[in-house]
Amino acid sequence: MKSVGIAEFFSKNKQFLGFTSPKRALLTAIKEAVDNSLDSAEDADILPCISVTVTPLHDDIVEVIVQDNGPGIKEEHIPDVFGKMLFGSRFFAGISKRGQQGLGISAAVMYAYLSSGEPIEVTSRHVSEQTGVKLLLTPHIPTNSATIIQREDCARESGITVRLRLIGQLTEGPWSPRAYLEQVAIVNPHAELSYNVAGAEPLVFKRMINVMPTKPTHVNPHPHGLEFGALISMLHSSTSTVLKFLKTELSGVNTRAVSICKATGISSRAKTGALSGDEIHKLHTALQNADLAAPPMSCISPIGSEGICLGLSRLTDTECSIADTRSPSVYSGTPFTVETGLAYTGSDIAGVLFRYANRVPLLYQPGSCVMTEAAKEINWKAYGLSQTNGLPNGLFLLAHVTSPRVPFQSESKDSVANFSTILHELKLSFQACGRQLKTVLDKEKREQDEVSKKKYIKQFVPHVSAALGEILTLDEKHVTATENSLYDLLGLKNE
Amino acid sequence: MKSVGIAEFFSKNKQFLGFTSPKRALLTAIKEAVDNSLDSAEDADILPCISVTVTPLHDDIVEVIVQDNGPGIKEEHIPDVFGKMLFGSRFFAGISKRGQQGLGISAAVMYAYLSSGEPIEVTSRHVSEQTGVKLLLTPHIPTNSATIIQREDCARESGITVRLRLIGQLTEGPWSPRAYLEQVAIVNPHAELSYNVAGAEPLVFKRMINVMPTKPTHVNPHPHGLEFGALISMLHSSTSTVLKFLKTELSGVNTRAVSICKATGISSRAKTGALSGDEIHKLHTALQNADLAAPPMSCISPIGSEGICLGLSRLTDTECSIADTRSPSVYSGTPFTVETGLAYTGSDIAGVLFRYANRVPLLYQPGSCVMTEAAKEINWKAYGLSQTNGLPNGLFLLAHVTSPRVPFQSESKDSVANFSTILHELKLSFQACGRQLKTVLDKEKREQDEVSKKKYIKQFVPHVSAALGEILTLDEKHVTATENSLYDLLGLKNE
């Protein structure tokens, strides 16, 4: 019997991380690199500018180059960031960012090396450094680390360029790199993206706003849904008194801390490590039943209704866009926020749902995702839309779940698990959009009705003025004046 | 930036391991314990005898006790087996067993502790020891280890009993512990299983055969589908000559090793570590294109057609069972075998597919599994069956994929990824069953036709004998004799 290394484990289970078919592997590698570039630029308050270049080389080998204008990585960190799985800054951070687990890019590096046998090239200049560096790396699976096989200085602006060669298949269509970048552009109006494939016109998504998204900050776990065992672990690793623990290591409890201590009969000055199993049980029950404040929104950075509407306006042939951002809620002690959007086309195309988690498009496994379920459970007919197979016709729909810990169904991050609170929030948000859309559609209909009514009335104005002229024996000048007065009265123009 | 422990990673991503809803968590915990019990008994050549007891306690807490008659575990190994993730004997073994990754039972232990806050009780007596031991354990997530909080000697037969208390929900129906054990019983006719729930009659699945399944043995990787990078790693960690490497560290190459060396121009005496990138590339291409022997079957232990038919006979209201076991094949350098079975009911119920991987029933996510896809892609009408939504009516279907490395789509091991060779083998196997079934059904139909024909002829026998009697002026004795001769001739009985 012996221990298995994490890289060994994933090298034999690459499909868990999205590296299944050559088609999907190429998409996943691009996705991981772009996610990292967006996160690091935002961390450094730099408006992201990212280019993706894909070049089929020979046999099944495809080269992917992703270049960014972010803050770069210091040379000593490059081998770990690109060659060590479960290494990163986000896992314990408790903030909502694209990357969470320190797995993505090192998984792409591992897949690239295992499939093509070629080393990975990373060029980086950290903002604090005068010159950049270019490294050739190969991952070493048994030790979950990377070996530098070549190093040279190089001149460049700050940022990172990563070059991967891997067995991949470049395709077009709904699960292609192009479709992925189009969907990235919708929820990142502050980013400039370009996509280059040999022999084709570069595709550029221009920046639409020059404002950075709000930066999320760390937030303590919220007690609602916090597991009994997880609370025990927290209490045992804390050195505070119970009162201080409740106030400073959990969120949402602050003003209730004293009353919770009283209700459970636990001394507020007791050390957390000294609590008996029975006392912890009482404390856990009291926390579950307490009417606590919602967790602070600050660990979450939603796109906001305006941003979503702006992004949806990138879609062609849409008449209007509507969006809704919910207040934060909690699942299993973790805050999350959902946002939804609708782009109305006025046609009767089958509805299309774009799903996002922390601003990252989810392309695969829509059927098992809570966002799809929520969209299909809405009675869209109530908002004046027809509905086929659950989704409303004539709409592009957008759903976004953002959280320091999005509950994905697997490491390949394709779909979000069905927690009932998440489903509920999504449905409320879609319904809010539906009501807004109905208001817009009803108003449009009223306006159209008014226009046709006025058009109808308009044709009688000359006859009424002529009749008045005859009855009152007015001259032609007065008849015209009467006619104009009537048009004015009805808010019409004489044409 | 820092490293994240494997247990920390999975404690925040419990849904990856099948611990989502309380209902599913209970099922997963039972599954992991039963899988381990079956594997360890088989390893020790003991016919498995396993009992599962489920008792709802209070609130949402459910107690699960799984007891086996296996070889037990030595005391010093108990904390690691139950409290350390990615620890085990199978990951590098290259044989087809239920457990592969050393994750399952330690994940169940972690979930139990985090959800209920209660320690885990393990009782074990190793076959080599005189007395047993009872340990109370709690897992310690940051260090991926378990702490012993209580220890006492205890008397018992060899084997293990594990007691978990966890937040769970006991249900009936298709995804229940009962349904799971029923499906385990079908593919494990050599095991005796019992299922006990307070207040209900124990459910016992009797042993049907007293023969152990063939024990799988280790087999080297097969080159077909072996990735370029994986070959580089193998060559670099070997100290052999190229010829010896090809003959002894890969399977299926032996007789071709010399000709492959010649074709690539690589000296058969060259050390593997001294090959250039270009030479490795040539070697890889030559191996991919060579007509190699199939990998040895010995790393795989299929159930066999007889076993499957026996198992399917546990199902009530079936008329006949048919099964097919394919020869082994290869995906990505890994051997696998598929088996399928059909149980014909003669009714027009909607078809039901039981999916298995290494004799473990897969209950969730049938839609994304290659086995479902294969069953639905068959034109069952060609075999005389009607077909609704892809599956044939009137049948229970069984599919089994066995391999040292089943390509699951996620750690929760719900569905098998769609590798084209696996899909192809499954379809061929289902088709073989389909043809067998058609032969049986056709024969039945012919026999029925013959019966009705004979019945029709039978009614003329007395008249023919009477007529012959008249023509030949026979006495009554002779007429009866003639009648009996005619019945004999037609293979009918005089009734």
C-alpha cells in the first residue's frame, strides 16, 4: 500500500479535468490560459488585453499561444504555477474568481506534454522587473513539479505568454474556441480579446467599458448550512473565546453572538477548544436556527445589470436586453449571487441559454446544470412568450452564478450542482427578467396600438375641418388653421 | 501562493466524489464500503459474505454498518486506509478491481465526520492475528490523516466492520441502497449479501455459485494509444536497452520488437535514456502503426456469459437470459473488455439498462454514459424487438466494462467516457446478444407454429384411421393400432 501523488492521479484521470477528446482538450487548454490571464490582470487593476492564437502544426498536434498584458509572474514562481497541481493563491482566499483550485493551467501543461511530448514555453515579465524571461518547461508527474530545460532573458512588456503544443482538433460551432471567446466577451465588457487562426481574418472583441469590475474581498464562512464537522474543525483550530470566534471568524453572526451564547448556556468567555461535543452540537443548532444577517456581498463581484445588457448587445439581431442581479444568498455556508439576462430577438428562434460561473462560460453538459433546470422550470408563457422543450422561443438567455466556491459537479467545471437555494434564486431572477420583458413588450404593444388608432383618426381630420368650414362658412385659410389645430390636439403631424 | 492538500481539496469539493444530496451521500457511503469488502475478500480467495445495516437515528443522521468476512486489515494500516485520501494498493497495480484510486472509503469517512461530527468506528481482525481491534477515528483534513481517539481489543472472526454516522436520507426506488445491492447481486453470483433496515424483513441475496472469479494479474501498458509524452516518461525511467524495453515493459510487442527497431533505424542495444527526441518520435509512430498482439486478458476478470445469465435469472418474470463476453481490446494503451446480457420478459415493458464497471453498478448519469449510448444506437428492430427512445422494449439489458483503468467521467464514477473503441465493442456485443435472442425467439416461434400445425393435423387422425379401417375392412383393434401408428409417425400423443 502506498500514497499516490496528485499529479499521478490526474495524469491517469485526465478526463476529469476536461481533457477527453482532442476537440475538447484544445478548448479546455485555451479556457484555462484565458481564465488565468483575466484573473491576474484584474488582480493588478489592469484592463485585460488578451490574444489567443491557434495553429494546427502536423499530424494531430495544434499549437496554442495565449498572451496577456497582466502583471506577469516572478521567475521563481513560474515552474510551480505551470507545473504543480493544487498550487495557487485562491483556494483559501474565499473570493469569487475564475480560477479556484490551482489545477487548471497545470493540467493543461500536463496534457500538452503527455500528448505531444513537447515542452511548454512560458515568457513572463513581472511588473516589478526590468526584463522578461523565457523558460522551456517539462512537467515531472511523479513529483508534481516542473523541470526547466532552457532559460533565456527576453525583452517584453509586463505580462505572460504561454505556448502549448498538444494533440487537439480545431473546430467551429457551439463548442469551439471561437464560440468560447464570443461568450467570454459577453460577460467581460472591460476586456479586449482577439482570436487568431492562420489563414483567417483575426476576430477582435473591442473593449466596451473602461471600468474594472469591483474587486472581491475575503469573507468568513456563514453559519447557515455550515456542517457540524466543519464547525468542529473551525472551533478546534481557533484560539479565541466563543464570543470572539462568533464575531470575527464567522460572517453574519456579529449582533447575534451574545444572544446565541446565552441561548445555548455556553459562557461567552469559554475557549473554543474547551467546548464539549454536546455544547458544540447546541451551538451548531442555535446557529442554524438563528435569524442571521445575509453574508456580505464583498467576496462576490457580480457583473451587474448594465454590464450584462451591454454584453448581450454584442449579439446581432436583438431588439432589447434586460438583466437582473439578485442580492447575495447562501448555500452550505458559502455566499453566492445569481444574475440573469434576456436578449429579445422578436423572431421565433429556439431559445439559447448562455451559462456562466464566475464570468467563465460553461459549454458542456448543459443538461445536468442547475441553470438549465431553472430556465426550463419557468412558465415563460406568463410573460407572453412561447415555450418549446422548456426554454422560451425568440430569446437569448444568460445565467451567471458567482461565488467564492461555485459548486461544480466535477473538476472539468461544466455544470453547477443543483443546490435548492441556487435553483430558487435563479428562478426568481429569471422571473424578474420575465416581468421586465413583459412590461417592455406590453408597452411596445400599447404604443403600436396607439399608432394604429391615431393613423385611423388621422384620416378623418381633413373631413372634419372641411365640414366645420362649411357649417361655420370659414375661408380656406381658417379651414387649414382648424385642420392644424385638430392635428395638434391629437398629437399628430400634418403630412 | 501555496499548495493545497488533497483532503482539503476534496473536503471543499465533496460533490465530485458523489456526496451531493443526503440521499446520494448515503448510497455512496454504502457503495464504497461494499466495494472494498468485495475486493478484499476476493484478493484473499474468500467467498464474500457482506451485511449492510442502515438505521436512521435522529434529525438527518443515519448510521451505516457494513460488515464483511474478508481478511481484515492490520491495525497499523487502519488509520491510513480509512483516513488518508489517495492511499491504497491498486493505483499502480494495473489490474481490474472495483476500487482503483484509494479515494472511496476515505471520502466516505470524511463526509461522515464533516456532516455528523461523529467519529468513525472500525473493527478489524487480520487473518494473521489472534484477536481483533476496535478503533474510533476522526479524520484530520489539513494533514490528510486520521487520529485514533479510542482503542480496545475485541474478539471477532477475520474481517472488517465499519460504522459511519452521516447526514443521509434513506429512500426506496431506483437510486436506493436496496436497488444498489440488488444490482450488485446480479454481477456477483459468488457473493452472499444481506440488507437490514430496522423494522423490515432482512433482504438476503443467497450465493449462487461457489467459484471465485479469476484473479486478475498485472499487465504492462499496451502501445496502441499510448501517448507520446507517456512513452517518453517510460523510456526515461527505464534502464534497459530499447529491445529489452519493448519486450518486457510493453505488452503486445514481443515478437515485433526486432522488426520495429529495424524499421526505425534505432539500435536494439541503445539505452532507452539515450534516445533523441526524433528517435522517440519515430519509435512512437512505428508502435502506433504496428500490427501488435492484443493485450493479455489476464489483467481483466470478466464475469463470463454463464455468470451473467445466472445473475440475470435473479430478475423475476423473465423467460430467458442471453450474454456475450468480447475478447479484450485497447483504449489509450489500456486493455478493457466489455460484456453484455439480455433478459427477455415476453412483455412489452420499457427496456431497462443495468450498467456496470468492474462489477460495480452505476446508478447516476445514465444519459452521459457510453453504455447507454451503445444500447440506444443498436437497431433492435432487426432482432424482432420494438424500440422506444432507443432502448428495446420487453428486455432487461446489462452492460459491463471491465479494465484496470475504467475511463470514468468523474471521481463520483457514475458514467464511462465515450472512447470510440469502447463504444464499438459494446455495440458488437449487444448485436451478438441480439442475434442470439433472435435465434431463440425464431426457434420459439417455429416451435409454436409446429405445435399449432400438429394440433391441426391431430384432429384428422381418428377420421383417417376410421376411413382406412373401412377401406381395408379392419377390426377395431387394428383401427386403434393404425391410429396409434399415425400418432407415432407425426410425433403426437393420443390423448
